[in-house]
Amino acid sequence: MAVNAERVARGLDALRTAVSQALLDGLLPGPGQGLSPALATSGATPAVPHRSLLGLLTEARADDDARLAGSPGSPGGAYGDADLATSSEDDAADRERLIALVELARQGDSDAFGLLYDHYQASVYRFLFYRTRSSALAEDLTSETFFRALRSMQGFRWQGKDFGAWLMTIARNLATDHFKAGRTRLELTTEDMGQHDDATEGPEPTVLAGLTNEILLKALTELPDEQRDCLVMRFLQGMSIAETAAVLGRSDGAVKQLQLRGVRNLAKLMPEGLR
């Protein structure tokens, strides 16, 4: 789930293309239309603030006297769920490595958890940044996500979904709880978006030229939570239908419908001059 700046741009371009198509279709595309057939693989925000893993480990152990203890038996054997272990990485070696790290981490290996932290932190932060549009809040919620994951590692069970999807579920729940609690208002800032201001030429250059990232991301925050999270995960995180469904607790078909509704509603939120 780690991504780079080039894939960030592709994710934003894909979302702009889908929205522009919805605008050109009059917001009422026919079956199978209005969505880019090949979604970009992933997206990101600016450089990710990094909080020391050692700090997370220290906090967890200071807050909880019960340190992560190893379970008897071979990795996965004590849990009886090794056959459900999975990873969304494209490379087979990477899949095996991450699954092995999860097995070690839930037995109390802090070094293994540290490697998982390094691998997934950027993706979790990016999701939270697009969810909140605040780098400070995204950083805090990212730290809390891994803090909770660390505390819950012994309770983690493979359920046929990627470990990253489990982390994303924690992150999404934290963001939802944060706003429900009224601790802050959803910010419509444009912080850190300067490097993404250039529009990219596509099949509909006139429309695309008006869909700057700033406008698009502001409109994204106005969508219903589930639609926004779906679009962020699908376009900007590059998560698959199945991975997104696992985080949202929906079927694959429901995620496809959420994506379609989200793109159409995003198009409706565009300024009048772009309609």
C-alpha cells in the first residue's frame, strides 16, 4: 500500500477524469459509463510526518501493564487462522514477508511491528489527510491508529483480508468518532496542496482544466462519509474493490454503487461555471 508522488498524481487525474465525464454526461451516464475503466493505483499527499515507533511502543507499555506476550507454538498455529492469511501486495515475496511480519508482531515481536509501521504509515496518513484535510489532525490520528493496532495485535485474526485493511478500518473509525464527538469542525483548508495545482490534459481538456485539485478536494469533503471514504480508498489510495469493501463492511457490488454515486455527487458539487 506504499505509494509515490507519481502515483499520487495518477490518482488525482483519475478522479478528475471520472468527475469530468460525469459532468459531460449531464450527471446521468448510462450503464457502465461515467467512470474511468482503469482506476489509478494510488494517491498521496505531501511528505508524511513521522512519529517515532519507539514513542508508540513506550506509550502502549506505559498505559498498559500487560506487555505484548508471545503465544506458544509456531506462527499462526496458536490462532488457527493461518490459512486465511492474505496480503494485497503484487509481488509474491512482499506478500509472504508482510504476512510473516504480522504473525511475528502478534506474538509480541516489536521489531516486526516496527517494519509494519514503516510499510503502512504513509498509506494510513494519506487516507486520514484526505478524510480530514488537516495535516496536524491526520498526524495525530495516524499515531492513534498505530497505538491502537499495537495494543490489539494479540487480538488480530486473519479473516481473509489484508492487514492494511484492518489498519484502515481503525483509522476510519477514529476519524468518524473524532468528528462525531465535535472536537473539531471539518476543515476545508488548502494546506499542502500547492504541488498538486496543475491540471492534467485528458480526453476532455476543457472540463479537466477547470477541475483543479483544490476544487476537487474541497468538494470531496462535502460528500456523505461513506461515499467520500470509498472514493479516497479507490482513487487516491489505489485500494481494490475487495479491500475497500472489507474496510467499509460492504459487499463488492455495494462498493461499486457507492463509487458511482460518489462520482456523480462530486460532479454536482462542482462550481456552476464547470457544469
